[in-house]
Amino acid sequence: MALVQFSNSKTEYLYYFCLRSRVLGVGFFMSKVIKQIELNNRQAYFNYHIEDKYDAGIVLLGTEVKSIREGKVSFNDSFCIFDKGALWVRGLFINAYTHGNSNNHIEVHDRKLLLNKRELEKLESKVKEKGYSIIPLRIFFNEKRYAKLEIGVGKGKKEFDKRETIKNRDVDKEIKRLLKR
């Protein structure tokens, strides 16, 4: 996006934006400012010990992408499963797009995740071990503006582990509060 400055007889400035072209020989370009969308599953870090993380592409419809950009996603009860050699995320709620029409998407349905074959085999062998699960951690857009889902492989925490996490969090808050003084 190029920013070109014109001046007219009243010495007012008019800013004119044009896409990927040089106007009047001006050769500077501004990069597009893109609002970074990142939606986190904070509950996953509380309920699981995350060992490995992977970035996976996700197959979405157009209205689903627009809803994600609006931040209308809920990770409650979402998990990943293998079905016929492919990895699917189940239970991920993406709210209906507000400006959509009759072709709007279904809010909760299985969505396919896109990973390399080597990564899929590695994940599948890890999940076959007792106690490991694949959990969606966050949805974000990469630099090419594709929607990605970060997934983590982890074991579920026991009740005493959760209490310890709460205790450590409270201690950290107290230390920060005392250091502010």
C-alpha cells in the first residue's frame, strides 16, 4: 500500500492510498497493518501438562474465518481425534457470522486439521500411549493470513496438581503486588 501526498491550492493535504503501484514516481510503500487475532484456550494449560506443540492448518468455510476474525470462538469441550488416518478437531464452537446469509456455517462440527504425514504418525503413536490427549491450544492467523490451530499433546493433571498451580499463581500475584510498592 503506497501513501502519496498531494497538495492543492489551499495547501491542504490529501492522502491517497493505492495498492501495489507507484503513483507520480513516489517509491515508498507501507506494509499493510493487520490486526493480529489470537484466541487462547487458557483452560487447557490448567487441566493438562502440555509436552509438545504443533501448528496445524484447519479446513474452514469463509463465514467461519470471518467469525474467527471477530473473536467468536469457544474451546469448551473441544478435543482432537484420529479418524481414518486424518486428525480432526471435535467440539470447537465457532459462532455463526452475524452478517451471513442462509449459507452460514454450522457452529459445531468436526473440522479437519492439516499436518505433515510424519507429524501425524508421531502424534498417533503418542496418543496410543496411556493418558495422552491432543488438545487445541489457540487459533491464530499466520503472516500469510491463513488460519492455524496450535495443538498440544499432554497428560491430564490430577486434582493436587491443579491446586499446586493455583497456589503458585497466587504466590506470583502476591510477589508482583509487593514489588509494585
